[in-house]
Amino acid sequence: MAGQVAWYFVAGLVATYTFLRALLRLTQHEKEPQTLATLLPFVSPLLGLGTQKTKFFVKLRDAHGLPIYTLRMPGSRTYVITSLSLVPALQRQIRILSFHPIELRAAERVMGLTRTGCEILGANMNHDDSYLGSFVKALHPALSPGPGLDEINETSVQLLAASLGRRKTAAGVDMFQWIRHEMFMATTNAIYARASFQARESLIPDLMEYFQKAYHEHGSPLVKCRFAYNTRHGLGPEDMARTEIGQISATVTNTVLAAFWFIWHIFSDPAVLEDCRSEVERLVGRDEHTGIRTLDLSRIRTSCPVLLSTWHEMLRYRHIGIQARAVMEDHLFDGRYLLKKGATVMCVIPALHSDTSVWGPDAAEFNHRRFVREDGAGAKRANAFRGFGGGSTLCPGRHFATNEALSFAALLMTRFDVRPVAGVWKEPRVDMPLTVSLPLPIEPVEVKIVPKAEQEWKVLFSASAK
Ligand code: HEM
């Protein structure tokens, strides 16, 4: 009896396998990019992605060396781009390979937008003057270099400096929790001019009240821009609050993770620390009469090339992000590959960031000076760096995030020592959700923050234009 059951089981498996293989063959056009992970058709990619997340895409690139391939999963087909050579073609087709349906899905599922809100966001979404088509443009006065950006930058660095200045004695902290708290408070206060936003559900009534009582009028140019834009498009108070949550998450999540890994790379390697600290210390002034030390954080970006390079290298080396696009109609991509309507295209940033033909044989190593090299490879590398995406969806928050992280690191290096409690730096285990750009530490990094000798400081931000 047991033997018969086993026989039926094996026969069932063989029949299922044969059926799935036939289904794959019959539904895959020969001009589509080659299918991979077909050991168990439809199931292998699901298992691979579930267990290895972004690493799975890179592993398949390493094993097969294809610039683009297809993953077939139940009910979906995904085309995975792993080569820089195909990025220009992706960036050119902004309407056929569109970001907007992905944004709309996130607004619906993650932010929980109402039906009316979804209709407003989804209306004519591929037109330049639609809500999604012109949203980022509306943020430029607040996030592109100029007075709006200077205002947010200045507030956030002053808040960081004030908070760090209150640390007068050595204390142990979990480095990630601590950085998250500092950055969250500085960022949300710089944007909203109010500090009580914490968890998601309580945030919705808080934000509704915030807009209804017109507190945004005292907030940053960024929140004013968003309010004006949402009002113009007829978004109601609840949807306005819900889209704002999406913005807080886009602003804070990646910035916090990036700041964590930036501080990690600086402090966990004495050579990096020495290079970066000596650069920042050159910017510190001292009043001969009062002894007060001054640091103008608006000069960090232009005067500290190694620190800036360390930031870019961290984003290159640690990035796990994916740029997803929806295929709006059947399309012969780059004149060669058939992409089918309804599928998703994914451009895998860690695959581009680990390409030895661009980054050289040491692509797998962290080299904090990589972006200061002047060996003629600069332009090629600048093109290949996708830390903030690229093309029409290039991250509008990159200037703000860069300034905030550089300033935080500079304040820490000049005023504190950061020492691992265990005596040695141990890299934390991480999770790699597909929705974020950098790995999430899932175990504590216990450090001691030790203030240097008692000194009085004046931190300035004399504006980026100067
Ligand atoms: C280090 C921190 C950050 C990283 C690594 C990062 C990364 C990215 C990347 C890779 C994209 C491109 C997404 C795509 O093409 O699919 C993007 C887009 C975007 N980012 Fe950031 N970002 C950061 C900080 C910020 C901040 C501070 C803000 C807001 C103030 C922001 C707002 C946005 C928005 C609104 C988009 C969508 C652009 C569009 O729809 O065209 N990001 N970001």
C-alpha cells in the first residue's frame, strides 16, 4: 500500500513537472529574454527570491552572464536587467516602461489611499501634466540646489548639532537605533517644524490635523510645495495624510540606512576614519579670544573629497535597490528583446555596482577613495553609479540626504569617539527587503559614544551657494 502511494506521488510530481515545462515553453516567445531558474519552472524563481532576495538576481547574473533574462513566477513574468549597456534603453522608454503604475500600486497597498485618491493619482498617469507625471517637478523648488533646499539643510543640521551637543558624557547605544532616532527627529522637524510623528496609524490623524490646522504654513518649503500640489489636484485630507506617509518613508527609510552604513564604514576602519576626520578637522575654526570652535557644514560637500567619496562608495558597495517598471505594451526592447505587456522590468542596482568591467577587478572590495581617483575612468563610473537611480526618476532627495549624512558624520568625527563595546567592530547580520535601497541591520551594534574634551562649538550652515 505504502509503495503504491509513493508511486502515485512520484507519478504526480513527474506529471506536474512535465506540465510546467510545457507551459513555460508554450507561453514564452523565442524573442523574449532567456528564461532562467527553470529547474522547477515557476517555482524555482519563487524559492530563490524568497530565500535570497536581491542576491538571487546577482547570483544568476554571475552564473549566466546575461545582460537581461526572464524569471517566470506564477501569474507574472519579470525581465531582469543586470548590465549597464541596457540602462540607456530603459531610461529612454519612460512611457512604455513606466514607473507610475508601480508608484500607484505602492500608494494603494502601502499607504492605503482611498478609492478617490487612487483615481486622482491614476488619472492619465502617463501624461506629463497628470498627478504622477508632474509630482516630482513640483518638488524642485524645495529639493534642488537653491534657497528652499538651503532652508531644510540648515534646519536639519542645526537640529543634529543641538542634539549631539546635549551629549556631555559617554554612553552606550545600539548604533542603528540611535542613528535612526537622531535622523528621524532632525528630518521630520526640518520638514514639518513639529516633532511628534512616530508610527503609521497614529500618524494619519496627526497629519490630517496638521494640514487642517494649517501647521504646514510654518513648515519647510518642501511640505508647502506638496500641500499646494495635492490641493491643486483635489486630494482630500485623508489622502493627503496618506501620501505624506509615503513621502516620510521615502525620505527617512533610505536616509537612515545610508547614514548607518556611512558611519559604520568610517568608524570601523581606522584608515577611513583618519582620512575623513583629518579632512573635516581642516574646516574647524577657533576664535582666539573665546576659544569657541566653529564648523560651517555647508562647506563639507565641496571641501571634503574623501568623505564624499566614502559616501558614494558606501552607496555603491552596499546598495541592494531595484528599479521596477511596468511594461505598458508589447515592446522590442533595445531592438532585440521582446517585452510583453503586463510584465515587470527590474533594473538590479547591485548587479550594475559589482560589474568588474566598469569598477575594475576590485569591484567586490570597499575602497573609500574610489570616487576621488582621477585616472580617466571618472565619467564611466559616474554613469554606472546608480545609488540614487537615474534618468527621469533620479532621486530628487539626493542633495538633502547627502548633506544630512555628511553633516552627521562630520559632527560625530569632530566631537566624539565611537567605540565598539565588545572591543572590535562586528558587522551585523542584515535583512534585504526588496523595497529598500540598503540592507537593514537585524542585530544590535553596541557602541559607546564618547564626547571629546569639553569644548564650546558653533555650528553654521552658511548656505550651499556660497
Ligand atoms: C540616501 C538616501 C536615499 C537613497 C539611497 C534614495 C534612492 C532613490 C532611488 C534609487 C530612486 C529611484 C527609484 C526608481 O527609479 O525606481 C529614488 C527616487 C525617489 N526618491 Fe530617493 N533616495 C534617498 C533619499 C531620498 C529623500 C531624502 C527623498 C525626499 C526628500 C527622496 C525622494 C525620492 C522620490 C520622491 C523618488 C521618486 C522619483 C520619481 O518618481 O521620479 N529620496 N530614490
